[in-house]
Amino acid sequence: MRGSFSILCCTILLLSSISVKSQDNLRTYADKIGMNLGTCVFHNAYSTDQTYSKIVKQDFNTLVAENEMKPDALQANRGQFNFSRADEMVKFAKANNMKMRGHTLVWHSQAPGWLQNLKGQELMKAMKDHITGVLTHFKADNKTVIEWDVVNEAFHNDGTKGELRQSFWSNNFGGDFIDSAFVYAHKADPDILLFYNDYNTANVNAKSTAIYEKCKKMLDNGIPIHGIGFQSHQTLEEYTPAFMASVKENFDRFAKLGLKIAVTELDIRITTPTDQNELKKQADYYREFMEVALANPACRTFMIWGFTDKHSWVPGTFRGTDDALIYDKNFQPKPAYTSLLETLKAYKPDGVISNGKIQKNSFVTINKNSTTALFDLRGAKVGTYTVNSGNSPASYLPQSMASKTIITQNGKHTAVIQNQR
């Protein structure tokens, strides 16, 4: 039946294989499973370099502005917003059927000088005005700009310390600036997803634990936080089975809070000069990071901080390191690219929900008189289905969701399943 399709209450069949007829590229497979797979971009590259732009459109379905949406770019002078470059990027994303992450509203760095000199009520008002101005401007585009990093890097940069960073925000605000930022953001746009974002947080350590406790407290107090962003600027030397097990454990504990998880700025730097063995190890590291993300139904955003070593912040920031991305300086795919491609191609949904519990790799009977929400893997709710009795079908869903991978959610339990026509 082409007009609509239904989910039968007796069984939900897991997807057993993925068949792709189009050319191999990352975006083909990310689109097929609904993964937000993206890269940061900057205006001069995507608007003037045809090779750069072609790869962006070919391999990614999600973008984030490297600098064009940061506070100093949008409001260099108080009360004077400049959205020209940011709007061009949103227009580029729309034209190529892409999503965007907004980055970032509150940060100690790349903040205009006038903002850093304020204190108390004046700083609070300036924060509210900036957040309101930015989110109101992009509200009409929130089907493209799907989520925002509300607060960025508020905790101490040393991953062994679980405390707030000393900054003009923590020193001058006169209250909990993190909570305030999320409240202001939710009021400005109640429909946008709101994230806290930080680095040295991918694995379980003192910093990620402090952020975990902060997120838990926010949720307990009704502060509108929806997700956690793990920047994931990684080094090749740290890559061990124990480290990756810690990453998985960390993702799992944040997901159990009911938060969405996003890998927001992944790169894996190598101490130069780089040899082929290191590139292979880097490829394995990228592969395992993607596997951890795919294994957690709460994680459906996977962003790389750039894609070509030709345009990378790494060598200018971490002296003696380079080659952190998945294309080389000549726009040729590296082993890391191939490892991500093969991982996406091999991905299979991992389970279904029965009675609020995840059942893996099996058929499952859904109890009658149960109602379950349905989401696509980008987090958009597409409807619900309710089982009434016996083998009667659930309520009909849009034809656009036929034979596509979706997420079901029952309470805080989620799993990835495959619909049948």
C-alpha cells in the first residue's frame, strides 16, 4: 500500500542489512540511518573553494559555523547585531538540505570586550539580550538550526579538576550563569534543543563527573537542558581499550539522565611527522568513536571539527601535532575516512522496546493498550502509535517514514528499530 503504512502490534522486524545503490560517501549512509554527520565550516572556504564546497555537500548533512555564530561575530558592539555571514551559512545549509548546530551563545572566549567589562545586573541583562536576540533571529529557521550550544567550556580546562573555570562569567555574574543562560534560551525559543558543550569530557574523569552532577542538578531543578556536547579533541596517544570503555561508560551515564548526546568537535591529532601506522591507528580511533556513538540511541549527532588537514586549527594550537582530520591537505580521503564509511555501511539497528525495556536482535510483541512515541534519528517527533488489541494495526504514520530507521521511546528507554511497509 503506497498511501500509508502501519506498524503491526504483533511484531517489529529489525533491519538486517543495508542496501545502497548510490555512490559511496559518508552522507549517503548517514542519511539512511538518520545520523547528523557534520563538520565545522568557515565562510571563505565554502563560498570560494569549489573542491572544499563539493566535499562538504557530498559527505555531510549537518554543519556548524567555526566562528560565524560566536558572540564576537554576532554582536561586536552592544545592541548592534550582524547576522550576515551566519545567515549566508544557514542559506547554504538549506539549499543543500542540511541541518545546522548553533555554536555558541555564552563563552568566556571570543566574547566582545564590552561584554567582558560588565558586572552583576548589567552582565545578566547583556546575556539575556544576546541570547534573546540570537535565538529570536534564527527562530524561523529552527527546522534548519536544530540545536544550540548554550554554554561552552564553563568548567576548568584541566580534566582532573571538577570545578568551574575562572572567567568574567563566573567572577562577575553574581549568580548561576549557566542556569540563567538555559532559562533565557528556552524562553526565547521553546522549541530549540539546548546543549551544554565542553572538552576533555568524552571519558569518565573529574571534569565530566562535575558536569554530570551539574546536569543532574539542572534537571532536578527543572532547568531546560536537553543535551550534552562532548567536543572530543583527542590525541592518538590516549587511544586504548580502557579509554574507549570509559567513553562508552560516560555516554551511557549521561543518556540515563534522559539527555541527548552529541559528539560536537571531534579531531584526533598526531605528533608529527606522521607515518602510515599512525594513520591506521587514527582510523581505528575514529571507527571506535563512531561505534560508541551508534551504539547509544541518545547519540545521533557526530560532528568533526573540520574535515581537511588543509584547514585545521590543530597545528596552530597544539605545536608539534597535525593531521587530525579525515581528508589530507590535498583533499584526498585518509584511512580515517574509509573507517567511518565502512562503520556507517555496517551499522544495524540494535533493538526494540517491549514493556519499557530494550530487547535486542529479536522479534518482539508489543503489549496492547500501550502508547509509544516515534522519533526520527535526528530527534524530531514523527508521531505515536497505540496498540489496541490482538493483531490490529497501530495508528497510521506518514508514508515518508515507510521503511526508514526510527527511534521508539517509552519513558526514558530508547532503541533503534526499522519500520516495515
